[in-house]
Amino acid sequence: MSFRMLFPQSMLWSVVAVFSLACCSCGQSSDTARSQLVLTGSSTVAPLAAEIGKRFEKLHPGVRVDVQTGGSSRGIADARRDLADIGMASRDLKPNENDLLSFTIARDGICVIVHQENPIASLTDQQIIAIYTGDIENWKDVGGPDAEITVVNKAEGRSTLELFLHYFKMENADIQADVVIGDNEQGIKTVAGNVNAIGYVSIGAAEYDAAHGVGIKLLPLGGVAASIENVRSGEFPLARPLNLVMKSEPQGLAKEFIEFARSRDVHDIVEEQYFVPLAD
Amino acid sequence: MVKEKAVKSQAVQFKTSEKRSIWSHLPEIIATCAAWSAALVVTGVFVWILADVVRHGIGAISWTFLTAAPRNAGREGGIGPIIVSTILILAVCMAVSVPLGVGTAVLLSEYTSPASRFGRFVRRSLDVLAGVPSIVFGLFGNAVFCIYLGLGFSILSGGLTLSCMVLPILIRATEEGFRSVPNDYRMSAAALGMSRTSTLLQLLLPAAVPGVIVGLVLGIGRALAETAALIFTSGYVDRMPGSLADSGRSLSVHIFDLSMNVAGGDRHAYASALVLIMILVATNAIASWTANRWLGKRILTA
């Protein structure tokens, strides 16, 4: 009976593995600090920032841009606590966040969506408020079929929710939601799968999906049709900036990245992610 | 008159006995039907899911898809770096949890009696741990591994967080494996003058292999399926990882992002799901094969 037979090789391997891991993690952290940017925050901005980051990496060999997700509130908190170099938020900064600086890289709108087969063509702001606060619970009260309305709301901490509430001057506590969802596509899928549902999502995603055969319908808001075009022209009332957030005036690599993300060089990326690029 | 009555009562008696025989069989028939239909429903659901994923995903799978890096938020390109990250996260998770898990299982089954207070306490806490929602592990992993230990968003943080999640499953299954070894083995080994350590390594460990395999299969399944815990620990970066200190997106996170956050990402989400299922089947096969080969055969050759 040799010693090697007594101990399964896996144990030996794992010990070796753990040691080597410890070594490489220590060695790495010091020299990557200067050439690495960490971005965290809004899941709406994350895919856009990741694509911008990839192009930035190509232009600056040796630089790494790591994009993490988790929601706008997380982006704000991480930027404040220095857990990230740059935070991402898909809304304006609030008054109590004026210790931070924000840099808009693109614009997006939020629109109300219903199922494709829903005969309703438009809803007034008052009707939308009444539906979300539970005063209207049946489609027949707004001129639709006799069916109960399924109200789809966004989860706490999502900036889509905060913008929606702010625009309609509601409190989250007033909302009588039947379904609470997280990301945009989840909202679209929830509405597409329920004839009686109503929800609100990012216009870019909704327009793309409606054009590609997903069963949803975008409702106009305040008489303005919900489209990227109308967000671009500034006519659509419920629009929001997509922001990068920093605790102090950006310097070095962060400054270069923010300038790059706001430049013409990324307009095609912004459009590919169904957002509206900044005007020149 | 009397005769007629007797015939009638006989007929009634005959009727009731016939009835009773049907009634007495009924529960058995129902039970059989229920068992069969339950089995059919379970298999049906599995086949349905699999067929759905294969139908939507098979068209997008190609060698380029398996090796190329994702482009345009994953709508185009492939999942090469994501497969590598997934396998690395799983490797870290298993390298940490298997030795710890088997060790704890040995302690629980061989060195403590089932009734002892310590054993009961450890077992109870493991059961509670197994029921903790994965998002809690994610937040714990983020606070401890990423921030407190300074590992940041990295494959290492993700793998370590997953090993915390997998340990309870692994330990309980392995412990069952040890407990199912007949006590005669231990007695005979003691009678032959074998030491406790060599009894354990030469006899009990190989005999407990089926339990270890069950634990591995369940643990790998849970680790590969995990999304919530990994978003906060191993992260969202879809670059090819250069070391274990890099952030790496796992397949489950990629599927979640493509289907819930990226408009037009469904096709690649299905294809990635199909790849995930294939990896799951492959790693399970490899795990059982290696466990059998390294541990299981020794009991025959010894």
C-alpha cells in the first residue's frame, strides 16, 4: 500500500490548486490596478457599456474594462464607496446624490406596452394612473373587453420604476401590482404571454421586439407615438439619460473612457443596442 | 314464497359480493394509474423542455459559436470565453468542496454517533444551509470573498461562493453513502487488525462511492444552474479569462442576460442553454467515471 493509494489524487490536486490560485491573485492585483476600469450598475446600460468597453480595449492595448451589472442603485452605491471606478445609472441623479458627477452617454425612453390583441389604442395619463393604483381593475372601464387587468410593475431599485413613478407622480406603495419583474425583456415576455397585461419598458427593446414578431403593442404617451425617433427628437415625454457616474472629477483612464463613450465613435454601438445617441 | 325469498336474498348476497370485489380492487387500480401517470408527467415535462431547447437552439450551434467571443451584447458571435469561465468556476468549486465535503461526511458518519449532540447540530445546520436561497449566498459571497478578502469580481470568488452552496448537498449525500455501508465491514476490518484510517480509506470510502457520486451529480447540477449567486461574485465580463483572478461570465448568467435583458438575444440564449445541458451531462459522466475508477474498483482489487 503506497502513500499515493491511500490519498485520492483529487485531494492533492485541490491543495496545489488553492495554493497556486492564492499566488496568482496576489501577483495580479498590483499591476492590473492602473490599467483596469471597473464599471457596475444599471442592467440597461451594462450591455452598451460592455460593447463600448470592448472597442476602447482595442484602441488601448493592455487596458481592461470590466462591466458588472446589478441595477442603477447599485451603480450609485458602488461609485460612492469606491467599489467601482465608474457607476452606471439609467436615470438622472437625485437631489440627494449631488455628491456625484454624471456623464450622459445615450438616451432612452420608457413606454407603456399591452398585448398585441388588446383593442385599446391609447390610454390617457389619468387612466394609466388609475390602472396602476387599482382604481380601474377591468379593461371594459377604459373601453376594452370585459377582462381583469394584469398590472406588471418593475422591482424596487430599478430606475425604469423610479422614472415611471416620477412621471405619473405616484408612490410605489400606491401601486397595486399583480406581477413584479426585473429586466426589460422579462417585462416584454410577461406582457406578450398574457392578453390582459399592461407593463412599461424601455422603448428601444420594445420597438425591436414588436418589429420582430413578439406579441406586444406600444401605446402612445401624451399623444406622442412611442418610438426611438420621437425620443431622438425630444418629443416623447418619458425619456431618460443613460449615465456614467463618478465620485470625483474623472482623471486618467476613466476620463479617457468617459470622453470616448460620449464621442461620435460609439454612435453605431449605441444604435445597435437600440438607444438614442447624443446629439452632436 | 319462502323459497322465492331465499333465492332473492341469495341473489342480493351474490350481487354485494361481486360489488365488493370491484370495490376492493379499485384502490389498486387507482394507485397503479396514479403511479404511471405521475411517471409519464415527469418524463413528459423533461422531454418537452429538452425538445424545446433543442428545437430552438440547435440551429445556432456551430464550431464558431462554441469557440468565438460574443459580439453585440451576445446577439452575434459565440460563447467560447463563457464556456471556459463556466468550467473554471466549476473546477474551483469542486476542488474546494469535494475534499471538505468528504472529510465532513467521514466525521459525521464514522467518528460521531448519529445521536450525538454535535452530529445532530452539524446535520441540522447543513440542512438549514441547503435551504438558503441562492441570492443570499450571492450577497454573502460578494461581501466576504469580493470585498472583505479583496478577491473582487473573479472566477475564484464565484467558485468559492458556489462551493459554500454545494457543500451541504455533497456532505449529506456522501454521509448517506457511508451510512449505507454494512456494519459488518467495519467489524471484520477491526477483527483483522486494520487501523481505523486504513479501514476508512481502503474499505469504507470505496464502498461509499455511490453516495459520493449522488452528491457530485447534485452538486454539479446546482453549481452549473446557479445564476443569482454568480452575478454578484464571478460577474458579467464576457472576455476570455486570463487567470482565476479575472471576472468571468458563466453560461447561466449569459442565458439569463440574453433572455431577460437583451432584445433579440433569444436565439443565442437557447443555443447556450443547449450547450449548458450538454456540459451538465458530460461533467456528470466524467464525475461518476472518475469516482468509480479511483475509488470504486479498489474494493475488488484490495
